[in-house]
Amino acid sequence: MIGFMGSGKSSCGRELANRSGLFLIDTDAEIVRHAGMSVSDIFATRGEEAFRQLETETLQELLKRNEDMIVSVGGGTPLREENRKLLKQMGKVFYLKASPENVYERVKENTARPLLQGPDPMGRIRQLMKDREEIYPLAADHIIETDGLSVDEVCDQIEKLFWIG
Ligand code: S3P
């Protein structure tokens, strides 16, 4: 699953893992585990580019594992062309698309996202979404508009689309 921060990738990942019994991998969590520090600390001490490199390496590792699993990636992962290629090789890619308002509601209390810690998080969400809106579909097999849908309803759609094609 790909999509902007706060688009519901982690919640849907957990629900899909429950339903299917498959393993869930959250690439942010993998990076944090390997690096031994939080995403914010990686951004602060090594910079965003180093984090992006860790995202690429994590996808490469997952691809090598060649196992059935559900993978939820960070909101910026599809920005690198190399990552989009890796994602395609890994399997079916679902883009969870949410409005800036819904994203804001989900992320406003959370301080773990370094890109949204400035004085105007809503403005930042709108700007980043605009910058990325043409990129996400390049990486996706299916786009799911999540506004107004529950986690269960999003997962129903993913399951249906997964089996259709
Ligand atoms: C980022 C999204 C975050 C995390 C990092 C950068 C982004 O993941 O990888 O803070 O560039 O959109 P989530 O989408 O899981 O919040």
C-alpha cells in the first residue's frame, strides 16, 4: 500500500493482515528497527536523503525475501523512480487516496512525522500532496478513494480488486 501520510495505510495493513493471516511489514518500522532510531531522528541527524536511501534498501531486502506479505510503505517512498520499479516488482500496489482535510484530522496530534512539524501543517499537507499527486498513480495498480470509507470498507475494496486483477 502506498499513499500520503495519514491516508490509512497502517490501519488497513493491520486489518488486511488479520483477515489474510499474512505477515504485515511497515517499511518505516523496519527502518527504525535497523537504524535503532526514530524516523524523526534519522531526518534530524542524517537528513531526508539518507532516509530515502534506507527506504530503497528496505524495498530491495523485502523483494529478495520473495514471500507473500502485506507491505505498507512511507508516504514518500514512491517518489523515487527506483522505488516505483521495486514496488511493481513486489506485487500489486494499492494507492490509498485521501483528502488533505482527512489527512490533517488523522495526523494533527502526531509528532512523529518530521515533514509536518512546521507552523502550518495544513498548508504543508496541501503543498506536499500537490507535489506528489501525479507521482502516486505512476506507482499504483489501483487507486482507492478512502474519504468517507471505514477501514473495513477500504479493505473490502482492496480484497476485491486484488482477486479481480
Ligand atoms: C513520509 C512519510 C512517513 C515517513 C516519513 C516521511 C513522507 O510515513 O516515512 O515521515 O515523506 O511522506 P507515513 O506515510 O507512514 O506517515
